[in-house]
Amino acid sequence: MEKIRLKLQAYDHRVLDRSVASIVEAVKRTGAELIGPIPLPTKRRKYTVLKSPHVNKDSREQFEIRIHSRVVDIISSTPDTVDSLMKLDLAPEVNVEVRSMGQE
């Protein structure tokens, strides 16, 4: 029995929510307890770019990228839980970070 923390990040919140729902369903099927999904604050990265490099210095465009994040904690994991998580086919644009928190 160890605690596993999954941190998921994506640019599109709809794809992220679908991936989290499939993870929650797979974990509940194995009988493990979980906390979450917990939505984290959205990170916003802004970029300012010159429209033309020489003549119109004052003419600029601004772009923004939003990074949505969710955290899922699996409290009592079993070997079946880990197997079901490994077999999941998640969307390629979702970044998943798995961290083992050790024994409780």
C-alpha cells in the first residue's frame, strides 16, 4: 500500500478532463481509494511579437498559452491499480507525471 500522485497537464481543458475521467474510472474499478481530481490554478504564458521587424516597431501581437493542471492522489494502491494505469491509452497531448509518495 503506497500513495501515488498523478499530475496531469494539458493546453486543452476538455481533453484533460476526459483523461482524468478515464483514470478515475480505472482506479475505482480496481477498488483503490483516491482523492481528486483537484484542479490547480491555470498558468498563463504571454508572448509579445513584433509584426514587422524594422519599420513598425510599435505594431505588436500578443499570444497567450494556458496550461491547465489536475492532481489525482491514489491512497491505497494495489498491483491491479498500477497495471490498469499502465494499460490506459491517454491522449498524446496530456502530460502525466507520476510520483510515488512511499508508505503511509
